[in-house]
Amino acid sequence: MKIDRDSIWNVLFFLATIAAGTWIVWNTHWVNEQVRDPPKDEAAKDRHYAIKKIVERLGGKVLSPSNLDRLPPTDATLVLSSWNWDLFPEREKTLRAWVDAGGHIVTEQWRRPNWIPVESKSVDAKTAKPLRSAPASAPPADNDDEDDAPAAAAPASAPPARRPSPSPAIVPKGFLPRAADCYDVVEPEGLPAAFGARRSFRMCNGMKDVVLRSQTPAVWSLDGIHGPTMLRTRMGRGAATVVLGTISENRSVFDADHALAFVAALDLQQRPEVWFVDTESRDPLMTLIWRHGTPAVLLGLALLALALWRAAIRFGPRAPVAPLSRRSVAEQIRGTSSFIFQRDSVALHKAQLRALEQTARRSIRDHDTLDRRSRAEAVARATALDADALARAMDLTLKRPRRELLATLTLLETAVRRLALNR
């Protein structure tokens, strides 16, 4: 068997393939990774879709207006997460008056109105001393059992609910909380509990080194090891609740106890009606114009269509065109008389003489080189008119009365017409 160069290259390629496959097998391994299905329908459009469904399952009434033009009743809760809620200057004053009258506003720290007396503060976990440790009376978190999020917010008489474990269908890739990012918070002693009995919550929003500080006494809070991470304070007859992190959005509401903690922040047992305002949208401009100015729009369209029709290219003239022809001598005389009577007669005489010269220039050879008398004789020979009368009619220096001017113009017009016919 003869071994050629191609056989050697084939063997080398086969050995290289075997070596690469062996390296991949020994240096790689398969792991399971939890990913989320992409949101569909309403969930793809509404970032608070999941928490709204939870509130409805718990018996609450959910409304989602497209803007803050209308405020909820004072016995309801307003979840304000819109960046442009203060688009109009009077909004802030109206919203504050609503809270002072008894309304309850829930907002994230970086979107809160400036008049809410709650501020956030970062703490150094290495140097800061814990304010307190979680009390032993707080129910421990159970990570082994699974349950639905709506069942977590049970009445005060019911036993504390268990936290649901995230499932691969709802936990997104890239948003899986690490153990280092999670921490426990607890309802402090001396303040009312959201569900009757004090309990702890597991949070994984990465805000364990940020605490809230209020200038007024708190009426409810969730405290971490360094201080409150959710805090509700009294404002007039109403209240304002500030939350750290975006725990109510679809991508994080099912992490740890986020759904349960946010339901506690809503005070759903006392205020079953919840309004979510997370956008500031308006009807399109063309829709508003049509809704409020339909007659004007229709009239404008009709005028535009008429203007386009009048300016459009036509296959023929708009009206029949009269044939080109000169007026009769009688019409010319009557028009000339009217012009002389109303205007300067000298200008008319010059115009008539200019017409004669233009016509004679096409009929008489070397017309421009002849003097006035020679021109008159040449025109007289071509038109069978009196040469002396033509010479006198062509003289602009003579002063003529109106009656004589009419005869002069008639003679010049007759000469023009005869020259045109004899050409």
C-alpha cells in the first residue's frame, strides 16, 4: 500500500479531531440554569402586572389610570412609580393635599415626592454597629415549602404564611438573587404589624446597606440589621410609605418575600382599593384634534381638496378660447375715442405710430433708413392712401385737436391693416 501526502493529512486531521473532542469532554460539564419565559400580552406591557393580580386575588380592587389627572378617593392607596407624575406644576400641590386629607401613597425612595419626610442613607456594613438583632419571637422563614403568593397575606387570625420558593418558570436569567444579597427584615416592637402578629421577611433587593430615616414618627416599618428598609409615616390625616428597591415589578416580585412585604406596605386590610400610576400617557395629538375640532378639520380638508383641484393639471382650458382676430375699424375707433377722452392722447398717438412702423418694417425694404417723408410715400404706394396725409399723421410734433386726432388715428390704423393684408 502506497502512502501519499493526502493520506497523511487525513490521518493527522482525524487525530486532531479526536484530541479536541477528548479535551472538551474532560474540561466541560453540563449544568441546569433557571431562565424565564419572555412576558406576553399584558405582562409585557405592564411592569406591575403580577402584583396587581396578587392584590386582586387577595380581594383588593385595582385601578390603573394612564396618568395622574384624577386622584383616588382618600380611603384608597396610590402606588406612584411614574417618573413624570409632576409634569404639571399644580400636580404636586394637589397630591400633597390629597395625602393630608387622608390618602395613602406608596412610592420608591428615588421616585418619592420631596415633601415626604423620609430620606435614605447608606451605611458601611464593616464599621456600622447593628441597631438590634432580629427578635426570637419572629416566625422563622421556611425555604422548603411552596405556596402561592396570594395566600401569604392572610388575615390576622390565620397562621403566618410560608414564603414561596421561586420556580424556573418565573425566575429570570440574570436576576437570580445571590445569598449574599439577601437579608432578613422584621416588623419592630411597639408598632402595629401588617398581618396581626409580628413576623420577619426575606428580602433580596440588594439594599441591605441602605436604611430609611424619617423626620416624623413611624407608624409601620420593616427593619433590617442597620435600620428600616420600608417605612410608613403619618402626614396629616393620611400616610406615606417609602420602599427601598423595585420589589413590586414583575422581574423581582417573586423573589424571596417581596410580594408579601409589598402587600404589607399597601396596608391592604385597611385600604382595599389600590391605584397604580406608573406612566404619564396622553391621547395622540391627532386624536385630540379630531375629538374636539371635527367640524374645523372637515372644513379644512374640503378647502384643501378644492385648492388642489383648482391647481391640478387639466386636459384643456377652463373656458373656450376665442379665436385670435383684430377688432373692426368701428370698434377700434370707439375704443380709441374712449381712451382719448379719459387719458392722454399723445401716448395713444405714439402707440398707433409704433404699430404702423412695426408693420411697415416687414413690408417695406430699408424702412429704418428712410426719413419720415420717404416712409409716408412708401406706405402710401403700398396702401393706396394719400402720402401728404400720412406724412402729417406721422408727425408727432404737431398739436392736434381731439377731432383731428381721431381722423389721424383712423388713417394710421387703416394703413396698418392694409399693410398687413398686402404682405
